[in-house]
Amino acid sequence: MAMLYVAYCDASGKPSGCPVLTVGGAVAPIKKWTRLEKEWTAALRGEQLSEFHYTDFASGEGEFKGWKGDKHRRSRFLAVLQGIIKRDINKLFMASVEIDAWNEVNREYLMEEVFYSPYALCGYTVVKQVLKWAKGKAIKTPIEFIFEEGDDGWSGLVELCKRSSIVPIRLPKERAIPCQVADWIAWKNRTAATNALLKLNNTLAASYPDFENFKGILEDWESLNNVLVVPGTPGFYGREALLRTCKNSGIIKRSELATLRLGV
């Protein structure tokens, strides 16, 4: 009997107020997801938690009030969740967009007309990463893609997925427990990317090379190894990557569109 796979995805960050928006994803057979959901729920209940949201965990807010100074409890709990991910997830995926870069390139090129939004672009990139992985693994059965609802840009993601004959599914938080894995991956990736960008910008603005910033950039990206307990596929859209995407996708400049409309 053919093995059926599902990819659960979630976003971290917003197109306004955050330097980076990231979508994370995790893929595994349905059998593994069923086991993960039971183990994950049991781990949460063991700590009297209803859900795991990494933003709350990192800031010590919500159900994690009182956890912030308890390093032993925090590290022990994360180790339990990491063990579950390692046992039950086949592959992790992530894609990030630098929001300022998106806005800059979108002012010059028809980015939002083709890729709709940073969320849609990141989500579709994760979908394409999963499909590429599946092809490499000779997986013949269709893969189901499930996203946690609540993020702006869903309609654009649906339109992009049509290009790969994919119909993504959106589920409410209470029915999308496995999306908490993707939330964790997305948060960690977004945070590492944000920190690296800040240090890179500080370095570029300095009048002399700041090697501590270069070292910090590498450390921020390497920090992902602490959560990527199974191989992960990252992707980052900065300005140059977005410009290459425009070129490779045949996206024209807004000035060229105006010329075409005038018939010049």
C-alpha cells in the first residue's frame, strides 16, 4: 500500500512591523503524524499546556508565564519536543522574505501582481521545496499541504499553488496541532535571519570591518542547528534573491508596464 504524506506549515512574522516573514514546514507520512500528535499532546498536558506557540515560549507570555527564569524546565521541555520531531518528521523546510527588500523590489517590479505577498511567496516556496524533495525520494503519491489559518495572504498562496496543481488546506489552530512544529521552525528561522540582517546592516554601515558582527552572523545561522534535529531546507529572499526571482520569472518593471499601456 502506498504511503501517504502530509506537510504541515505555519508562518512567523507579519508584513508590517517585522523585518522578516518566514513560513516553516514539516513533512512526514500520515502514520508518523498520528504518532507525533499523540506524543506532542501528551508532552503539553504533562506541563498543563494547551498548545505550544514559540513566541509565547520565548517571551515567557501566555501559558508560559513563570517559565522565563527556569532554564532547567525550559531546556528539558524543548528536549522532549525535539525528540518527538526527530522520531516523527522526515524533513523540515523554511523560506523567509526580508520585508524591506520585498517593498523595495515591488516598487520597481510587478512583484505583488505575480507573487501576491511575502506570505504567499514563502508558502509557495515551501510547497515547491517539499515537491522537489518528494521527487528526489521517488514519492509517487500526492502530498497534502495543511496551513494553520490566521495569516494574511491566503488567497494569493492558493493562486500560486495552482501552478503546481496543489490545493492547500487551511485549518484552525485547534485542529492543526502538527502546525506547532512548523511554528517552531519558522520562529527560529525568522529570528536567526532577523539577527543576521541587523548585524550585516551594522557592518555595511560601519566605516571599518566589524569582524565580531561577521562572527555573529554565522552564529545566528548556525543556531538553527539546535532545532533542526532532522535535515532542513532553508531559503531566504533578500533584495538580490528577489531581483533574480523577477528575472527568472519574467516579471517586468512597472515603468515597462506603463510604456506598454501607452503603446510606445
